[in-house]
Amino acid sequence: MKLKNISIKNFKGLQDISITDCGRINAIVGKNNSGKSSILHAIDMAGLALEVNTWNNFQPKLAIKDLFSDTGDFEIDLTYEDNSTIQISTDIHLGPRKSATPTDAQKFKSILIWPDVGAGMLQRNHRTPQ
């Protein structure tokens, strides 16, 4: 199901962002260090949260909370084309909290790839998938 609106609060450097009238393809344009990657990161994290109940259910070789340790407590509201909504919020210790159980149509897959610059992923401890 297509996302219609996305609202992001307190995610990384984003305080309160709303993206309305989303299309199938959307372009995010802005100056360097203006939050474009943080928006993509939040959308990616929302997709992951719809799939899992705890960050440790994710199967990378790193603990998922390590990848998102700089996000802080946040809230992401998703509105779909049928006007259904899901709110995702979290703190790093409790995992994702969802306002409703997502249907299969509301879940989405997202892959966010970013360089290791400043993330320190190459120095993180290896975690064998379960």
C-alpha cells in the first residue's frame, strides 16, 4: 500500500518534519547537512519497525541498536493511501513501539546503504546471525 504522508519527530537532527502527498517516487533535495539522509534513515527505520518487535530480531551481523544509536527517542507517523495510520516510536532499550499492528499491505521493505564515514561500523563487534 502506498504511503501518503510521513511525519518525523525528534529523529537525529530532525525536530518536526512532515512530508505530504507522497508519490510512488519522491525526490528529496536540499543543501549538504540539511537532513536529507536523516529522512531516508527514518523511513528505513520505520520499515524495519513494522517487521520486528525488538531490534534483536533483525539478523545482521551487528546488533541493530548499534546502527541507530544516535537516533534518540523519536516518533514516526505513517499515513497510507486508505487514510489508515501507524505511529512508530522508540527508545534504544525498548525497541519499536507501534500504535497498531501493521497489516501485510502496510509493511514495506527498505534498504538504506550509507558509507562508514563517522559511523565506525568497521570497528563494531561481529555478531553471528541466529
